[in-house]
Amino acid sequence: MKPTTWLSETSGLTDDLLSVEKKCLDSVLRYGVYNWIMSSIQSDQMTIGTLAKSAGVGVETIRFYQRKGLLHEPARRAGFRKYSDADVKRIRFIKRVQELGFSLKDAQELLGLQLCNEETSPRLAEACQDKIVEIERKITDLKQMIGMLRKFSQTCGNHGPRQTQCSLLDCFENNWECCDTSREGE
């Protein structure tokens, strides 16, 4: 007897086999949904290496932030510490405010504010304004440094022929006057 003949001759067995096939197909679909759900749950649970890669920093940076109190150190689960997407955001925030000139202490204070609202807005504005004043002061200092370097380059740094020699320390003490080439012929 051929299997197809036997299946067709047995009443009700074909329906049972079809329902078994349906159940298998359904479970595969549910398994796919299960995998999708589990992958989204697991993506929220990263090891320190995955966290470091996602945040664009090194593992030692994360450990440093933990020692400084900028980032919590989660409890071990199954032998590993698991980090979340919130930790990635926190690290990126810290790096970004550092790029803006804030210190780690400033970053910790800003992280303590949590929300941008009526209560915290004046404190945020004050912190930003203080940083702007500090940066403008640094820009002024840098412009003065450029001016001094140009003068040094034009006097002591001049590569033309010299009739006299002068001590570099004396030049520095006299605001580069001793090396002034216009005084060489006197």
C-alpha cells in the first residue's frame, strides 16, 4: 500500500496530520516572535565590552566613570554585569559635555539635574554662561600667546644673518628686545 493511498483510505487521519503540520508551522512563527522579543530584551543587557563599543569609549573609561560615580556598576547576573541602553546614553552625554569644555565634576552635576524644566533651566543657563565666559577668556589668552609667538619668531627666530648673539633667557626677560635686529648696528 502506498502511503498516500493509506492516508486517503484512513478517515480522519489526514485531518490530524494536517493539524499537526499547522501546529508545527505556528510554533515556528511563535518561535520567530520569541526570538525577536528576546533579542530586544537582550539588546538592553550588554556586557561592558559591548557597552564600550556602543558608546565609543574604552572599557577602562567605563571603569573610570564608575570609580568617579558617573556611572553605576550593576550587580552580576550569571557571572556578568549587564548594562542597558540608558548607560550608553549616559556615557555619550558625558563625552559630549566634555567636548563642550565641561569637567567630569560639571558633567556629574548636569547629570544630577535629569530634566530640563522650569526648575532646572536657570541652573543649566548659568552653567552654560559660566562656560562661555571661561572659553572667551581662554580665547583672549590664546590670542595674546599668538602675538608673543609672532614677535619671538620675528626677532630671535629670524633666520637672517646676525652680527650679534644674545641669550634666549635674556630675550625672554626683556620681552624679546635684546634680539631685535634693528638694534644690531648701534
